[in-house]
Amino acid sequence: MIAPDDARHLASWNDGPATASIREFVARVTTDGSPELVPPEERVAVFDNDGTLWCEMPMPIELGFILQRLAAMADQDPGLRDRQPWKAAYAKDYGWLGDVITKHYAGDDSDVKVLLGGILQAFAGMDVEDYQDAAHRFLHAGRHPTLGRPFAECGYLPMIELLGYLEANRFTTYIASGGDRDFMRPVTQAVYNIPAERVIGSSNALRYTPDDQGGSIIYLSEPDVFDDGPVKPVRIWSRVGRRPILAAGNSNGDIPMLQFAGGPSRPGLRLLILHDDPEREFDYVAGAERSLEQAQAQGWTVVSIRRDWATVFG
Amino acid sequence: MIAPDDARHLASWNDGPATASIREFVARVTTDGSPELVPPEERVAVFDNDGTLWCEMPMPIELGFILQRLAAMADQDPGLRDRQPWKAAYAKDYGWLGDVITKHYAGDDSDVKVLLGGILQAFAGMDVEDYQDAAHRFLHAGRHPTLGRPFAECGYLPMIELLGYLEANRFTTYIASGGDRDFMRPVTQAVYNIPAERVIGSSNALRYTPDDQGGSIIYLSEPDVFDDGPVKPVRIWSRVGRRPILAAGNSNGDIPMLQFAGGPSRPGLRLLILHDDPEREFDYVAGAERSLEQAQAQGWTVVSIRRDWATVFG
């Protein structure tokens, strides 16, 4: 076990203002006698997942899982092969999928609705435990399309070190992701040392169906929670019952969660990951424009992958 | 610290079939080499609150908090004093409130709707952190109307010992209550040693409202989750991401949660608390009739307060 203030905790971070602000904040809220000491049970830290803890380009890892499922459905049922999104999934037509995102940023969500409709049908009627098994197999068998590494090794090493540094300082860490909660759970313990019960995310609606074997919980073909934007603080509160003192994100959808950290009566640290490293990861600000403006205006800590991380992947 | 198998853990339990089934189950899932050994991270135990962990008669403790708030509203606004449920709360007319329950059991929920409508308005617009402060004050200042003891001492000592016995055996305990989640949270650590993040319950809808002080989360005047019946397994899964192996309840609304424990591939223990002790607590089966039938039919463990508990309150 490494001591809480040991430099080895953030070994993959370069010295600089971001690393200094993390160390300074942790010292401020954990040092006995500090006027801003926060008791351990209130040291809650929340992390977005896609683009904050692991890679989300060229497409979110979860989307690969969904497309695999849609393609399998079209394989079974030829009638689906002429309908989007099964058509694109079956033909591996990443052009159509790319256009969905491009149109979304241009304000046209017509194809997003088509895609979401397919996603809801893809898992409707599936048992949550079977779904977790399928997600586990996908995450442990597959490889990232451009990085070539297993999905379970697409976590950012500096962020994994940060989670460990916070745990050593008696923080409790949570994932608060827009991604699907039950998709992430099978790998969060192994990748981040965060157990299933500390994963907050989106979910389709669920229904309990009794039987004489203990019953089962089944996905319905309707959404329940889309855990993004102003929904993030609400879901964090609902799950944790406390206001976090540290939040980390990388996009516009993380702004309310970052604002919520700390609050009127306590210190707060807000980290925004900037993807500016085309050599080792990716270089993009699409979907993060407003969060970068807010970080500038509010003095949030911007973490530049290029400048602040000595190593990106473990 | 008491050893996991020390008899002092269940000191307020009488020897008998209920106590034996608890000890036998815990040994079965925790003893190295047992064919039914369950790893510690999967030892999830869920407990209903009202009537299972603390007293719910002559009315749920939360209802006292709500009535206090409704009376305060009528005190401020005379126009409310002619309208139910403010009229009954303001006049301390427990007859009207008792009739609500009687009519409910007879299948007439017209007054339940009137009461719930008032409850939604009672807290609409309140900040979740202010609400928690108010609940904390109520729970620490008030006394149970017939037992005369502080609300924070209305927990059943044998159940508090059971929670400690399970924790010593590396179970993780959760409250899964039909009561309001944010109302319970201010006392669960002190009474049960269960922290806020392990409290699952009902909640009104919430909205995040940003400001330059970290924003706040506000109750809306609409319900979100009523955590009872088949909703309990769904909310347990959503929060925990695992199927519990132990569940304890005391009413018909707990049947699905009890059925869900264990499941097809693992052992499960289901405890049903029977209120049969008019001397030391209360004697009632209203609202528990079907759960008692199920316990009989499925071989669940019925815990008789009169027979199985040497002491009821600490």
C-alpha cells in the first residue's frame, strides 16, 4: 500500500498546474487542522466515463456492443436488413453512423431517433443478468478498432492513478456516466477498482417478472434515465445522498455535475479533460465547447492530455 | 470487534428455528470450503425499514413528519385549513387519517389520493439539503407517540444486531424501503450503521437548478419512484447491480423483494417479521396477509417478535 501523500500515486502525470491543483486540493480537504477539512464519509468524487476515464473515439465502446447486437438481430431476421439502424449495423456502414453524429451536432436529431429506437428494441425482453454476461464477454473479448488494445485496457492510466490516490486519501469514488449503467458494471471493478454499486449511468426501463426460480428483471423497450446534463447531479444525489466535492468530466453534458461539486459551504475541485493529443489518443473539442468556456470563466482545472499526462494508456 | 461467529452478535434473539436458520445460512455462505460459499462482494442483504427495522405503528414515523409540515403550511395560510389533508393535520384529526388507511384496505383509495396530493405539495420547491436538515431535526427532537422513546431509538435491537452480525461476516447491508429515501438518510448511520448511499427508497421527482453557488436540487410536485412491490427488486438491481442473497420484510409489498433474493443459482434467506406482540410492540397482520401465506408456502423464515426476540428495543 502506498502512503496517501506518496508521489507514486500520480506517477503518469507531468508536473504542472493541473497536477499541482489536484495535490493542493486533496491536502486542503484531508489534512488534520486544515480549516477546510472534510470528514472521510463526505469525500465523494464523481467521474464521467466516456472520454474522462476511458477512450470514446472513434465511437463510444458501448456503441460497438450495440451494433454487434443489431447485426446479430439482422442476421437472424432478414426483414431487418433494409431498415436503419439494422441496415448500417449489418453492412458495417460506419458512414451512416458517422452522419448521425454530424447531423446531431448540426441540430438535426432525426437519425438519432432512428438509432435510439433500434437500441431500445435491441435489448427489450432481455434479462439484466444475461445482459451483463453479454457485456462482460464483449468487453473482455473485443479490441479497440484503432488503438488495437483490449477494451478493458482502454482506461487512461493517469485517471486510474488518480482514483487510487483519492481512495488512499479516503475518498469514495463513483462513475457518473451518460453511458449505460449495466454495460459498464462488468468491467469497472477490474479497470478502475470501482464496484458495480458505485456505477451511476443511463438505463432503459426495467420490470420485475416473478417465477418460482427467484424471478427476473427484464429490459422494456422504453427509456428510463438518460444520465446526462442536469440529470447527472440529480442521479448522483439520488444514489449517494451527498454533494460531491470533486467532479471530473470532458463534455458539455458534464457541466451541471461539475457546477454541483463543492457548493456554497465546502471546497470543490472540478476537472475537465481536454483531448488535444492526436499522437497518443485523439484531438477533438466537438461536444465540449461550452464546457471549455465554463472552465475558463469559472477557473476549473483543465487537464490537457498532451501536456499533463506522461503516459496515456497502461 | 466481535468475531463473526460469536454468539454475542444475536444476544437479543431467543434460541429457536428463526435464529437457527439465520446462523445456519450465514455459515453456509461464508465458510471456506462450503459448496455454497458466496464471495464477500456478492453477500448483499436488503432490509425493508418500516415494520422490519423500526416501528411503523400507530402510524409510520415519516407520516408524523409530513403532518407537521402540513400543519405548518396551514398555520401560515388559513385558506388551507378547510382542505384535506391540511385540515386534518392542522386540527390533529387522527380519525380522518385512520379512515384513509381503513378505506385503503377496503379498496377505496380516494382519500389516499387526497393525502398523496397534499404530500407532494408539502415539499415541492424545497432543496434536498434543506429537507434533510428538517428530517434530521424531526428525527432527533421528536418522540414516538405511544412508546415515548425518541424516534432514533425506535429501531428493533435484534435487527440492529442482525445487521452487525452480517457486516461482521462481510455482508453489505442496504435498506430497501417504501418510505421516503431522503427522510431516512439522516438517521440510518446512527441507528443501523448504514450510510446514506446504501439507503434505497421512494422519492418525489427532482430537478437540478444551476446558480453561481453550486446550484441546488429541488423537489417537484410530482412522484418519481414508489419503491414498493415489484418496484423493489428493480430499484435494488439499479442501485446495487447484484441480486441479494438475503432479504427481510414484513408486508405484502415486500413479496417480490423476498422472492428475488437468492435466485436460481445461489442460496437465499428470506425473513418475514411477524408483529404478534401487543405487550412490547404491536399485534397486526393487516397488509401482511399474502406475505404470510407466501412464507408458509415457500418455506420462508417467519420471525415472531413475541417468540424470537428476548428484547425488542435497545
